[in-house]
Amino acid sequence: MNQWENPQLLEENRLPPHAYFFAYGDAETARSFQRERSRRFLSLSGAWRFAYFSHPLEVPPQFYSEDMEDWGLIEVPGMWQLQGHGQLQYTDDGMPFPVDPPYVPSSNPTGAYQCRFTLGPEWRGERAILRFDGVETYFEIYVNGSYAGMSKGSRLAAEFDITALLAEGENLLSVRVLQWADSSYLEDQDMWWTAGIFRDVYLVGKGTIHLRDVCVQTHFDEACHNATLSCSIEVSVRTGWRVDWALYDEARRLVQGGGQAPTWKADVPAPRHWNAEDPYLYRLEISLYDAAGRLLEVVPLRVGFREVKVRDGLMYVNGSYVKLHGVNRHDNDQLRGRAVTMTRVEQDIALMKQHNINSVRTAHYPNDPRFYELCDQYGLFVMAETDVETHGFVNIGNLSQITDDPAWEPAFVDRIERHVHAQKNHPSIIMWSLGNESGYGCNIRAMAARCREIDPTRLIHYEEDRDAEVCDVVSTMYSRVQMMNAFGEYPMAKPRILCEYAHAMGNGPGGLSEYQAVMDRHPHLQGHYLWEWCDHAILQPDVAGRPFYAFGGDYGDYPNSGNFCCDGLLYPDQRPGPGLREYKQVIAPVKVRSIDVEAGRLEVENRYWFSGLEGIALLVETKADGEVLRRERLQLPPLPPGQRQEIRVAAPPVGSGQRHMNVHVVREQATPYSAAGHELAVYQFALPSAGIQPVRARTRVAPPVLTERRLDYLVEGTGFRIVFCKLTGKLKKWTAGELSFIARPPQLTFYKPCIDNHKQENEALWLPQHLDIMQEHLRGMRVQLDDDVVEVIVDCQIAPPVLGYGMRCRYYYRVDGAGRVQLTLSGTPYGGMRDMIPKIGMTLGLNRQLDQVEYFGRGPGENYPDSKACNIIDRYRTNAADMFEHYPKPQDNGNRMEVRWAMLRDKRGKGLRIDAREKDAVHFSVWPYSAGQIAATRHDNELCDDDFWTVNLDHKVSGLGSNSWGSEVLDSYRVYLDEFSYALELSPLDGEDAR
């Protein structure tokens, strides 16, 4: 039997797991916490010799003992598929080979790595520990031609004592890595199938006497005021040593002790608590001496006083109730895949903090050990998930096949054991997770028991333990809002977590506010983790034209899950997407509500769990039609967590037009993750308002002239010409002065390029109903001059081929002598179709020269009926091209709601103004591409600018939902094929118009 097809064989010569820490030569150096400055540390990351083989036996025998000088180089850490070797493949839940555990393909992609390193005399007498922080999937190591060991468990560290195999001077390290192993059945997470040495490799020197393991725990008294620090150590030898230890608050020593006992406790009066809002850390220094009193090493550990408990069915951290507003985070980089740099990891954490996120789930495997250190320092509650997912078995109808097979118990338990031991000293970790989507069975029970045996101080999570038989929290994923409300109304005896929800694929997710309202309502609903943090698409920069983001199927990989990997709040390059900005607002820790906004009475609620509102201010501005009437800055009182208080601001001044009070919540001081003045949230309150003021006073002009020609009608007036086609009823030409407006005539439509979150509705309903290929047929046209305006009434049928339903519609134009066009659009459905549709609206093509956009409506970013909390109504100016949101897979985007008026102008100010009727504020978007091109295009870089702007002026638009793998659009946000009527006015702008 091959070693890589034997689930009973987990390792050879791998050292037992222990906490992640480093020893230093003295206390001063130890305080740097820089592992590169530890007493013996040699990084082996960098350029290695490498060759790729399609079968393990193709690796030449001399590889293990000879320098392969003719081989090329590869970067370590790195995934070999992203460095030009092997095949990339993306699947959500399918194994890319036959499901026949423990067997994997005989043609097993293999990478052969070599590096040379030199050891100086300072390594004499040292135990040389070779450490790999992550290798995917199975690997064997050889040192100077001798076999040193093997390991499985891709996202778990592996250490080997290679002292006996080393020589002073130059040494050769050879590593054979196989992409597939029996362990692949445990690692079927939703991500790219890649392989390689993808985390750092380094050599650590340890003396004969050294600390092998350290475990630090903190406990509070009943009042959560005074604490006890507990510490246990394991030393490499039984006798001949002693330790001195001390706990420091920066430079101040709080408590100290020493001796030869492997465990000790110390009382710490009133320590400052660690939590995600105030991640305060102390420093524990453990100094190890030999029997002669010679200092051997100093081990520093960051200590946060933090305790998590469940009491009366609720979760408490340091005695305080808490809700976890989280995200699921994969390791991913658009160029490096899972071989992420720590610069990127730290930026991820900073972005989470900037967007009000207080928790992260390490979906679905352990991260680089330094990730947890950063969470300790920045302040994030961590659900630390281990490297278990057997999702591929769902395709053969038995998700629990190996999960409930005792023969696989050692493999399951090994993963949680290594994970917990490695990260047990991090205050940020409040919950261990036993894995993801692996069914349920005896091996989950065994994992939970072992986890609790190693660390009884933290909670245990596993979503498929639906009754919380062995877990401390109840968990589900993608439960709908109504179901979460029922869970809250009828709670179980343990806190509940929604470990995945609101699938952020493409344009979305929608419905976050409704989810949050339910989460806030029920105490037992104590956590939710949005899926997911970042798109996994891979940047392809070396293609003709623009770079693009590749996803499943772009590498000839089959089967594949397409762009299902593009489901993050961040774009692959870490740019925040619209969904992240919406989530930030929905989970904002400071809520502002109106009591009587006209009188300047507001209510502030502190939704932090541990912190007061010191250092937070409100920037209050009153605007009318987007123009500032008054600004005011108000320092918030030190309101305790969970409390509300009325505050007063100046009563808003009177003003004409649409008035709003906008309240920006800002943190005044800089933090490690944000600049001074960082905005936490924004709120808007409508004030009693007069109507929108016209762009300019209407002056009487001569009535238009109507001329009937053989195939069209010509309407002329002061500086304009408009042509209506007799064949189609369309407004086909419109010029004002020398400027032609219309490139494509106004067209009623009930469909739009499908967003990922509507794919199920699209495939099950809209495409079978041919909503995408509805045809318009002229059924009648009347044109007359009436009361100084030309009236054009066009009746038409808009319906699909084959089927017997449709919409009987009317375009009703009124053109005055100044060239202003009042357009009323209406329709009545017929036939049996009354289902949900994407929208009811109108699109037209405008001259490409009109590239300057200004509008009064909701912005500045895209917004939809169920995703608008972070956008406020105001007056916005932008470039037309910037109205488009470039998702990796093109789809409907860029919608702006509640638009009262919009202008598209050229550089001279000439163009077109669009006004909605007072009660008919419209949805407005501008695209450089037609709807047809967007719908037909696979990648964003394939879009080609049209010679006109596609302008959408829609009456109703359906919400987004998250039904790519989550909640359907809530009924209150659905649009149905129903009777409609709305009106617009389109007016030429001559360059002198201004508001």
C-alpha cells in the first residue's frame, strides 16, 4: 500500500504538536517578538530547485541525494500551479477524481523541491528542528540523501528533528510533494485544487534543555474583576533546570515567580480585559536556566485576560454578553492563491476592523500561525476551524461516509489535536470548530472529546452537530430570515450561531438589514458569519487586452464550479466591494435614530459590547437638494454598552427643495487600523420638504411644428428636431443644436443581465418563460398637435415567442416647443404569467459624448431595494464610466435608487436632463455596454465599449437576495409582472443650465 493511500499512516518521524512560540537569547530581544531574531532561526523560504512530474515514480532516484543543478527554480512559499506547473481546477464540493477512499489517482501530480542551506559553527550542539507551516498535500523529506519523515494535513504545521542528518557547512534538503493522498478526502473545501509548499519553511535550533511546550490560561472571579493566570510548561528534560517568570504590563512587572515546578498560578488584581474592542495584551516572559544558573533561553508570550463561558444558554466573554458579527475567510491572493503574504493577511484584518467586523471564522482550515497573533493584537474574536471537510461525499449520497467510520478516527482526531495545541495560547480564539460540511458521526464525537481534553476553556462548534450533542453552540448555515426568527423565538439551551449566510456572489448580498433585525431581536442568536470575505478568482495579467480574473473552467478544468469562487465581499485584489460597505453599515456599533428630527431630537444607541462611546463624534449636516444648509459636530457622551440616550442637535434650518439631515458617526482618534476621523456609520433622516425645484423657470416659446412624412413624423421647435418612426413607433432621432442625443430609442424591458444571486430564478423561471427574448410589436400610433404640444401615443405588445402571455404597453410622448419631452410609460399584463421578474423599466442609448453624470438620488455607490443602508440621498457628480461596477463575471450592476433627476452632459455642459415625476423617483444606471453584451460575456475584460451609453430608467427593480447559495429575494423586494405606469421628463441642456 502506498503511504499516501493509507489513512492509518498519518506521519513518520513528525514531532508531537505544541504551542507556537520562539525562544530568544535574552529578554530584550524577546520583547521584539520577531521570530527571525530568536536564538536560532534560519529561514529556508525563497528560490528552490524544482521539477514537476505527473507520477511519483518519475522523480529520479538521484533527486534525494544529489543537487539537481539543471532544474529550474520555484518560489517557496508558493503553489506550483500558479508558477507554471500542473493543472488548476476549481470545484465547490466535487472531488476531481473517483470517490473511492482511500485511493487517489495513480498518476498523481508530484513536485520535487530542493534547497541548499549552510549551518555555521553556532549550530553545534543544537537540536535542529525543521518546520513546515503548510504543505499541500502529502510530503516526504530527505536530508543529505537520508529519509527524514513524512506528513499529511495540508494546513497544519509539521516539525521534524533532523539533527542527526545534518553536517556543519552545506546541506541538501529534498522534499517530494504529492497533490493527492487519502487525506484529500478530508480536504475537499470550496476552493481551487492546488499543491505545493505554500507556507514558510524554516530551521529552528534548540538547546539540549529547552521549553518544548507552554500553555497559558486566564480565569476571572465571579465578578470578572480579579483574575488568575495559570501556566504549564513542558521541558525537554526532567531535571537540571529552573525557570523564572514574570508578567509585564508594558515595562511594569505585575507578578513574578520561579522554580522547578512545571505548573504555576498567580493572582492578578483587576487586569485590563482582552476583547475585540480593546485587545489589551500583557507580556509573559519565561526564562529557562540550567542547573548552574546559566540563562538558556527566554520565551515571550502575549497574554490577554479573556474568559468565555455559556451561562443560562447564552455566551459571555469576560462576563459580558456579546454578538459575533463575522465573516468566513479563506486564504487567497489573486496571484499567489493560498500562498498569501503576511502583508496581505494583515491588510485583511485591518479591513475587517475598518468595516465593523468583530469576528472571523478561519474557513475551513487553520491559518498561518501569525494570523492568530495579528488577531490578538488588532482585536478579532476567532472561530478557529480545523482542516476537515469531506464535502465530496455528498455526491455519492453519504456525506458521513468516513466521518462515521472508526477506521478514519485517527486521521480526524489528529487534525484537531495538532490545531488546538498549536494555537491554544491566543486570547482571540474563543471557539474551536471541528471542521465543515462533513456530516456527523463517531469521528466528530472523538474530535470533540479530544479537543475538550486539551482545552476545556473554549467553546466547541461544528455546524452539522445540529442538536449540539457534543458542541457548546448550535449552528446552521444559510437559514432564512423567517427560520432564524423562529430559532430566536424558540431557543435551545445553548447559544446559536449562523456560521454561513448571505452568499456574497457577484452583485449582492441583499437582505442583510432584515437578517440583522432578527439577530438583534433575539438574545440566543449570538453570531453570524457572512460567506465570504474575498473572491478566489485568479488574475491573468498576460493576456491580450486587459487582464481578467479567471475562475472554474478557464483552465480547461472539468468538472468545475464556474465563478462560484467569486463570492466575496472583497474583489480578488482586496478592494472592498459594495456588499462589504453595506455589511459595515448594517452591523454598525453606533445606531442613530430619530425621535423628532425636526426639533433636533435624536437617539443614540451603543451597540458595542465592551466599550463606551468615548472618542466618537457625530458630524451632522442638513442639506436641501444636496446643498449644505448647516454643519455641526457633536461629541457623544460616554454611553455604556447596550444603552440608549437622547441627544439634541440644532434644529434643522428651513430651506426649499428636498431636505435631509445626514449624521456621520466618526471615531476621532487614529487606531492601528484606521486614520483619525474614520467613519463608522452614516444615517439619513428625511425632513419635510418642498418639491424638487425645476432646473430653470419655464419660458413660453412657440409651439412645435409637426410634419408627417412617408415613414416618420418630424417634430421641430426652438433649436431641436425629433423624429418618430411610423414602422416601430420609436423615437429614433433627437438633436438639439448640433448635438445628437439618441443612439438607441427608448425601450420598455422586463429583463436585465442576470446577477449570480438570481441564477436559480433565471434558470427555473425567466429563461423558460423567454423573458430574455421578449419582442415588441407596434399595435397602434396616434400623433397630433394639441394645446401647443405634440402628442405621440404608441401602443405596442411586448411578449415572448412561443408563449401566450405578455404586456400591452403604451409610450405617451408630449413634446413642447422648447424640446422638452414628457414621457409616460404604462402597461397591462395579459395571459397567465404573474411571477417575479427582474424589473419593470426602460432603457435607451445616449450619445457617448455625454460622459459627465450628475444626479440627485441614493448613492454614491450602487444600491438596490434590499441593499441600500450604506447609501444616502444626495447630489452626486461622477464620470459615466464610473457608474459601472466591474464584477469578475459581468452582470447587472450600478443601480441608483430614488433618483429624482439626472443629467448627462458633455464637456461643454450640453446634454440631457431627466426628471422623474414627483411620486415616481426612478432607478437609474449608466453602462458603457449594452445589456445584451453584458449578459453574453464571461469575463469583464471581454466587454467592449459601445459607441453609446446604455441608460436605464426603471420603475421597479427586484432586490438582490443571496440565492446563489443563500436566501431568496424577500417578497417585499420582489417585482412582479403587473400593471404599471410612471412618467419622466427629458429636457435638452444648452450648457447654460445650472442648479
